[in-house]
Amino acid sequence: MIRRLRSLEGRLSLLLMLAGLAGVLVYVGITDWPLPQLLALLHTDAKGVAPGPVHLGFGAGLAVSLAVLVPLALWMASLAMSPVSRLLRALEGSVASYRDGDFSISLAVNRRDELGELIAMHNALGQTLRDQRQHLVQRELLLDTVVQNTPVALVLTDAGGRVAYANIAARHLFNDGRSLHGLVFADVTADAPKAMREAVERGEDALLTVEMDNSEETFHISQRAFRLQGRPHRLLLFRRMTRELSRQEVASWKRVIRVISHELNNSLAPISSLAHSGAELARRGEVERLPGVFATIGERARHLHGFIAGYASFAKLPAPRKAEVPWGPFLEGLALHCRFRLLGGAPAQPGWFDAAQVEQVLINLIKNAHEAGGPDDEVTLALQVLGHDLRIEVADRGPGMSETVLAQALLPFYSTKRSGTGLGLALAREIAEAHGGRIALANREGGGLQVSLLLPLAATREV
């Protein structure tokens, strides 16, 4: 009960009760007692005789009561609302500070009513916002430290092409370590190598090699457009790839040397042994066994020749001679070399590629699909036009590939087959990229592998 009386509702109820009681007392005092008796005493005549009490009528009593009660009510309302008004003004100022990003204000008002609870919640909100601001500042500081010290040159430009942000690597790359903030990035790159400047102007990702500081540097340029605070911005990343590419080149050469050495040893060791055996048979006059020895030597020599020829074809892949390719003759020729089931028919629009190279890619892919171990009638070929691109899909119902194999299957010299060279899929990737396309591998739902070859159509061919 005491708690309820201390509440704002209890206080207002008590105030209204007091106001009503005061109104009744004022009305009675004016119309009945003691005001009529006082007025009678004031009108005592010369003989000292006082007339009877003067009783006011209802209307006059009500009017006089209102004249007394209205100023009293206004004064009591002002007295009651004064702390509430001060608190509301304080809350208004605090909310305005929050709107401006200042969360340092707390209200020190000790009340035990609903307004006190509101003040406590307000102060808790301010503390939460201060903690979040502090954590945000710490995260921004950490992010800025990471971005500033990354070896990747980072430049953020606004809609007008001016630099809004640049890290240390960008300042050293473009402005000898000086600040780039506020400069027009096109002016900054005016003295950059031509290939880099043209890549920035195109607004596309690029991998290029340029001459810098009397040496060649390879850069990977990444560009992304987005909106920051409702305004368009562009983020440019310049990553030096020279050292990384050198490491990859060395690793690739080591892998090549290991594969070639292994294959040469596997072929030359039996050839050397058979040659020694053939010489011994000839010395002993056992010539009837020599044809078998020579046949084995010839077989190993042919295998070694094919192995070396495969590497040579990968290293010396000619530039594709793109031409319009009608689907009817192309698919008929492909069917002479391998078995597949065509899904959905051929597109009405002809292809635009080097028929010999793409045919070799499809032969290898369909051959791999048959060797995967699934049913032969589930090896399918599908042709589909997607916008300005042609999608060729070769699929099977074999066991598919693990995630590890999928991640490395397109790398040169990687093979899961004991006798594989690891060049089939790598050659397919090389041919696809030479056509301006790409190749992708994915496991199918229900089992099997799907290889997708994406090539540009004639609508986007070079003029």
C-alpha cells in the first residue's frame, strides 16, 4: 500500500482527493460558515447590533469558490508538475545528445515512482550505448591497424573519384608514402604503368605484369563497387603477386620434375634391363626369344614417347582458332570417338570456338566419365545457352569426387590414377580459359560428377 502511494499514480490520486476536499471546504466556508458570520460582524450598526448572517446563493457561492479555487489549483498543479517538467526537459536533452552521438549523459534524480524507473532504464541504456561505442571504437582501431599494415595496397574512392581512404601500402605504391586523402585517383595513377592505369579505368579484376623500379612486378587488381552511407564508393585492392607466383612456379617445376623422373625411371629401367637381357640371349645364341624382348622394349619406348608428347602438347597449346560451329556435324563427329547420351537437343544458335580443341576436351571428359565406374548409359552431354554464354555439361553416375580431389583436380600433374599424367583436366581448363571461358567440377545429387564448360557465344566474339 505504501509503495502504491509513493507511485506517480498514488500521488496524483492523493492530490486530486486533496483538491476535491479543498473545493468542498471552500464552498462551505463561503456559503455557510464562517464567511457569512464574518460578513455579518463587519456590518454591525452604530448601536452594536449585528444583522443576521449573509448567505450567498448557489450561483454566487459557486462563482466565488471558483475565483478562489482556480488560482489555488494552478499553483498546486505547478507545484506538482515542476519536478516532472524538469525531468522531462532533462530527458529531452539527453535524447538529443544520444541523437548527436554523445552517450556520456546520465540523470542523477532520486525518485521511487514510475519516473524513477524510467530514469534508471535511461541510465542503463546510456551505459549500454557507451559500452557498445567503446567496443566499436576498439574494433575499428583493430581493423584500421590490420588494414593499415597489410601488404595489399587498399584504396577507397568516392563517387567523384577522390580518395576517401588509403592504407600505408597504397601510399607507398602511388605517392612515395605521402597521404592520398582527397586526391583524384585518376591523377594519382597518371604516372603509373600503362597496363595498370588501363586496368583501373576498365573497373575489372586483372592480373598483370608491369615494369617498376627497373624490375618486373606482377599485380592482382581487385575492384568492387558498393554504397557507403548511401553514397557510391569503389574499393580497389592491389596485391603484389611476384613472390607468390615465383613460389608457385618453383613448386610446379618441382612437381613436373618429380612426375617426369618417375615416368622416365619406370620406362628406362625395364628398357635397360631388357637390352641387357637381349644382349645376353644373343651372346648365347638364343635368338628365338629376342623378338619378345624387342617388342617389350618397343612398347615401353612408345609409352614414353606418348608421355613426353602429352606434356609437349600441354606446354605448346596453340591459340584457339574460333569459328562458327554448326551443332549437327560437330556432334556427329564427336559420336565417332566416344559414346554419350545427348540431353535436351542442340541449341539453335551455333557455337563459336575452336572445334578441334573443344572436341578434344569433350572426348577426354566423356572418357573420364566412362572410366568413373557408373552405368555407360548415364554418361550424358547437355548443351544450354545462358545469356551470351554456352554451357556444355558432361555428367556421369559414378562415385563423384571428394572435396580434396575437387579442389585440386584442375591443377596440372594432379591425378588419382596410378598411370595418369594429371594433364587431362588441366588441358581442358587451359583450352576453356584460352577461349575466354571457364570450367567447373561439382558432385551431383544422387551420385556422380558434373563437369561444366562455359564458353562465350558468337554474339560476344572479337571483331
